[in-house]
Amino acid sequence: MADHYPPDTGTYPTTERTRVRRSPKRGSHAHADVHAILDVSSLCHVGYVIDGAPYVTPTLHWREGDYVYWHGSSASRFLRAAEDMQVCLTCSIIDGYVLARSAFNHSVNYRSAMVFGTAHLVDDIEEKNDALRRLIEDLFPGRWDSLRSMTKQEVKATSVMRMKIEEASAKIRNGPPGDVDEADHPVWAGVLPIESRLVSPQPAPGLPDGMELPQSLADLIQSGRLR
Amino acid sequence: MADHYPPDTGTYPTTERTRVRRSPKRGSHAHADVHAILDVSSLCHVGYVIDGAPYVTPTLHWREGDYVYWHGSSASRFLRAAEDMQVCLTCSIIDGYVLARSAFNHSVNYRSAMVFGTAHLVDDIEEKNDALRRLIEDLFPGRWDSLRSMTKQEVKATSVMRMKIEEASAKIRNGPPGDVDEADHPVWAGVLPIESRLVSPQPAPGLPDGMELPQSLADLIQSGRLR
């Protein structure tokens, strides 16, 4: 993860685009809040506009400072269309269902970050290789050096997009339903938390005899961390 | 869930917008495949175009036949902007990380559905109420009738969007890494599956004495189903 020293106490500008209008007390533009959500989620959804129409594509992303990265096939129409285009990249995690006494007060506990910027292809081969290394290492620390090196063809077949975060907001809801004044209505209320975790690894067919799961992956599964 | 009888064997048209170009063997336009992903995921990401720029917002959705629904505050700028607009709604579930012998062959096991259409507000009060009932009942069967009824103000404060699915594609990857020909490279390869589940419920503060978790919610948690 992109740790900062000294701590990053900056904030992204509050713009027309990112001002949190609904439930503003749940919102934040602090770098630390936005980055924490980007870092804890490996999946994001990237929004593009192609010929005036919206497209939302799921992908893995990673972050370095104020830059987010994602990648895909060099033949992807989305990545080709994204060059120099405005993009909205959103990460969302549902932490639980919030069950209240009325349908209206039902909610979800969640963390989401919406970041805006202009996407650019990473052209330089070295830089692209470094970015892909970071993707792998952020997910599986120590793995990169144990892999078969990427061939020139493979690097060429992969497009990496980079976007400086120009505007961003984070929004978080947690805690119980907000309808304590209705606690006498005779229905169970509370939170059903949702947990995502890594479970038993499935070795690939044909692994050489004696090839054990590396300790770093065992630790990752043990920790329950997804990233 | 919206079950079909007889089974829905239809397919959405393969259009320029939805043709699965990358790894087409992973793609499908079958109603059954698209609907299964929409139904198993409660979270979606909706893409709007406002003043030419993309916005991707997370929300809960639900489905009835060929229609998807989502909702929010009537004051939401996204919902207000969405009326009669083209929308892309995407659901994605990561089922596991796929670790290969080379960085290039790393992947994720996933299920995603991308659906396109034109969004419309549900204006009729009765219809809106029915739609919200379905949202609650799809998630928590039997709950609606135990709730305090919605007030007129609450129904008014809630906007429900409906969209007929005009075009759609599903994309699924599962199984081990695809690089068996490199099995002699000395690194562990395989899948790290990801599991999401409901865990111990957290009762709201102030629940009346003796208010137990309903059996239907206990069953839901026991089943591990998220929806």
C-alpha cells in the first residue's frame, strides 16, 4: 500500500461534481479517507463516455500517491477510448444491511470513493512494467520476483491507464439504523454485517511435486485481508 | 427472485455495444445468464452522463422480468438527471484471484453483467410502493408486512427508477490459471477463492425486551446467501 510519511493531511477540492449533497455528514474529501477506500478494495468500476453513452466496466485498480492505475488488453475498446478522456472511477464495499422498523429507514453500511480525472496510457515500457509489478505486489507481496518474467509481447499486449485524481469524494455509512425513536415498533432491527474473505486455496492442476503454498499467501489467507 | 415458468430461454441482441470482444468464450447474451448475475448481486454501479462527463454511482438494484430497478432520494441529482437518459448498469462479483506462473496470466474469477437501457422514474404511488416492497422482499423474504407502513412523505421522498433491459451481456471467468504449459516454472499457482457472507447480526440499541431475530433472517444468515 502507498503509505505516506509524513501522513497525508491534504484534501481534494470540493467541486460541483464532488460535493456530497445527500447526507453530507457521511462525506469526506480528505486524501486519507479517499485513499483508504481505494486501497482496501481491489475491484473498481470505471465509467467512460463513448459516443455520448455511458459504459461502466469492472476492473482491478491500484494506487500510487495521487494516481490510480488500471489495466487491460491493448485491444480493449474501453482502454483505447479512454486516452485523454474524463473518467469516473468508483470503488464500493458493502459492509452490511441495515434493517430498520420502516422500509424507508432501511439502509446499507458501506464505504465508497468516487474519483475523477483524465485517463492517460502509460507508454513507456519500463514504467508500464513497474506499474504491473506494483499491481501484483500490492495484492501478493513478494510474488513478482518468483514469476516467469514478462515477455516483450506480453508487455505490448497489456495497456496500463494512469489517472491523476483531480477531484474525489468518499462516503461512509456505518452503525445501527437511525430510527431509535421508533424502537417500540415490534420488529427486529439491527445490522446484518457482510464479510468477504479468502478461503481455502485451490492449487492449479499439474503443480510440480512438493510445491507448497508460499508462506506469504498462507499469511494473507490467515489474515483474512483481501488486499 | 424473479423465477420464470416456463424457463426464459431468450437472448438479448448482440449489438455493437454489447458484443463481447475480449475472450468472447466467456461472454453470453442469454437472459438466464444476465439475470442470474443481476439477481445474485445486490450492489450495482450505475453509469450516467451529465454534461458530457461520466458518473458512476453504487446502489442496490432489483429485477422483475426484463426490468431493473434502483432507488434513492428524490433530491438526488443522479436520479433526477437519469430520467429518459441512457444508462449502463453493471454488476460484478469477484469469486477469486487467479495466480499464474507469469504476471501476464494472472486473472480473476468473476461474474459480471452489463445492461443498457433508458431510465424512467416510476411516478405512480402504488407502483412505487410495490417496487419498494419487492426490494425489501427480495432481500429479506417476509419482512415487508412486519414493518411500520411507509408514510406518504416517505414515498414522496423516495425516487424509484425503472429501466427495460434493451441490450445486455454477461461475462464469466472461472477455473484455474490457463498456463498449464508452464507448470514446470517453480512457483505456486492456483486460485484463491473469495467468499462473501452474512455474519453475526448486531441488534439495534433499544430493541424491546424479548425481541428475537426472526427465523427468516436466522435462516438467511445460516444459508450464507447474500440475496
